[in-house]
Amino acid sequence: MITEDLKSKKTSIGVIGLGYVGLPIALAFAKQIHVIGYDIKPDRVELLKKHIDPSDELSSEEFENCDIEFTYNFEDLRKASFYIVTVPTPVDKHNLPDLSLLISASETVGKVIKKGDYVIYESTVYPGATEEDCIPVIEKISGLKRCVDFKFGYSPERINPGDPNHTLANTVKVVSGCDQESLDQIATIYSWVVKAGVHRAPTVKVAESAKIIENTQRDINIALMNELSIIFNKMNINTYDVLEAAGTKWNFLKFEPGLVGGHCIGVDPYYLVHKAYEYRYHSQVILSGRKVNDDMGYYVAEQTAKMLISTGKNILKTNVLILGVTFKENVTDIRNTRVVDMISEMKSYGINVDAVDYMADPDEFYKEYGYKLIDKPDKKYDAVVLAVKHKNYENLNEESLSHLLCDDGKGIVVDIKGVLRGKITNYKYWTL
């Protein structure tokens, strides 16, 4: 049995992809069994060998007492028998699913897999991707037959970057397998590291669907809040005041408006919509929500520009400082950040924009988006936009902002997440 061989360290778990999902899983299993952590990026692997998490999510202490071998040589994976694939699944510039990394990972598995081995996918996909897109690649390259020569399953990742409270260990893990035997073995293995327990989905497609609707549901709810904020802004009503009042009812869902980016909520709904097309169904609610959320960066920029014009200033000579460029608070990840929409739109108005973020890598941001981050504010600004609610920014107040804003009494504070609500009295204040 695969469980017995892993426990006795006769074989190993191979984790393919050591990003914000794969690394915590690899280290968790490595506390009990031998793990081979594989990533295609040599620089990342070298940092991991030094107990440095490139994503800045895990401390060096979490690498201690781990029986793990980090490598960028796929040949090392031959020593494993239980493969976990945790590579990114983004969308392309047309918002169509990009499975290239997932297919590449499947090709790697196909080169090293043996009879009796298991492969589990954790990457977010549309229903059917595991069985229809990934497993055929493994079969073709390896010459092995699914469910006969090797087993497979799907267990969606549920790790929330920047969230120390909802971890791998204390979040129920959904698992699935290609048959009853594989389901039992996969459930047992994950139960070693997930103390909250596992939920056994009846099929692989059910497990894939469960993951895709988790983020789709959240996306739609945030879209509703964003649309409400647009409506309330026209009525000169503070959206956060409304949400605070409505939130006193026991069954009110406490979502907030904001920029929706990243590699999950801002991406996953497009995977479901793409699959629905195959069944000749054109999504209405999901795509409407996506449009609202994708437009919010431009909306904030437009409102900021209007406020600058209303002060009587020449907008071509105004300076705006943006605080925070990552896709969400307290993470270093800039993938699919919608703050960049705000920057590009403001620049289209002729506004001079500076952006700073103590958590983001300036070189990575420039390479990805073509905008240079500044090390620290070096001038007085007509407007300051608090775009990302990093911990350090939560301590901002009117006095600290006064050192950044112009002394002409016409300064503007734009606070996307309502962090400064009730704290600004001497400057024009606006929030979603």
C-alpha cells in the first residue's frame, strides 16, 4: 500500500511547483515522511535550500526538522511514488484558461511515473481538466494506463496567502480519486497533515467544481458590493457606513468593495465560463460580476481625476502617490494586481503617478508591468491613494498623511478599503 511505503520511507512524495501552495504542503508532509520538492526555477530552489521562502509567506523556522530534498532536476522525482502537482493556472490576455504550466507538469510526471504510483492535482481548473487534459498527457508519455497502472485524484488547494489563521492544517481538505481505492489512500495521506479533516468528494469533477465555485461565489459577492459602492457614491452615501448598519442582521453576508486581482478570485471564474461555452451556455451572472470587478481600478482612477479637477488645479501638473501595488494585503505577490489599472488610467489623464510598496519587488513589478516603483515618497502630492491594506499602512493617520500632501489645503485622500474612515478631517476624503 502506498500509505505504508510512505510512512516507512520506502518511497517519497514529490511536490511539483514550490510556490505559495506547494511549499507549505511539501514542508507539512516533510515533518513526517520524505519529500522531494521540485521547481523549474533554479534560483527559487537555491533560496529554498537556504530556508528562504521567495514568497515571504513562511519563516525559516518552518523548514526545520523537515526531511525534504529541493531540486530543479526532474530526474530526482523518480524516487517518488506519490506526486502532488501545484503549479499556477492563469488566464491569457483574452481571459482564456492557460493550462501550459499544468500540461508541462503533467509531461514531467509522465517521464518519471511508475506502475503503482499516484498523481494528485491541486491547481485550480475547470471541471474535467484533470481527466480530459492532464491524465492523457501522462498516459501518452509514460505508456501507462490510468486506474490500472497508476492512480490519480484531485484535491483543490485552499491556502489563503497572507492569512495566518486559515492554514493547510486547520482547513478541511476536499479530496477525490479515480476509484474507491485511490480515494481511500489519498484521504488517508492528506489526513496526516490536515488536522481539520478531509471531505471525500464522490468524483474528481465534483472536487474540481467545488473549488471553482468557491472563488466564483466570492467574486460575484464582491462585484455586488462594488456596484453598490458606485450607486451609493452617486447618492453621496458612504458604502462602509451602509455595510456596517446592514451587517447587524444575522444573515447578512459581510463582503466589502475593493480591487479584485490575484491568481484566484480574479481568474477562476473565467475557467468556469470557458467550460460552460463547451456546453453552449453563455454565462450571464458570472461574467457581469467579472466586468464590474475588472473595471474598478479604472473607476477609482476616474473618481480621483474628477476630484483633482474639482480643486481647480491643472491636472497635467498634479502628482498622485499610490500606497500598495500587490494584489492583496500583506503579501508580496503582484500577479494580476488591479492596482496597475489604476496607475495606467491616471497616467492616461496626464497625472504624474508615483507608487510605493514595501512588500513588492520593484524589479519584478517593472518587468511585469513596465512601471517603476519608488523607494520612498520624495515630494508633496495632490492626492494619496491607499490602495492595499498592508499592516504598516493601517497605522496611517491624518498627521502622517500631512507630510505627504501639498500644503495648499486642497489635498485628497483616496482610501479604497476604508481604513482611514473617520480619521480624515482636514483633507477631502473619498472611499469606495
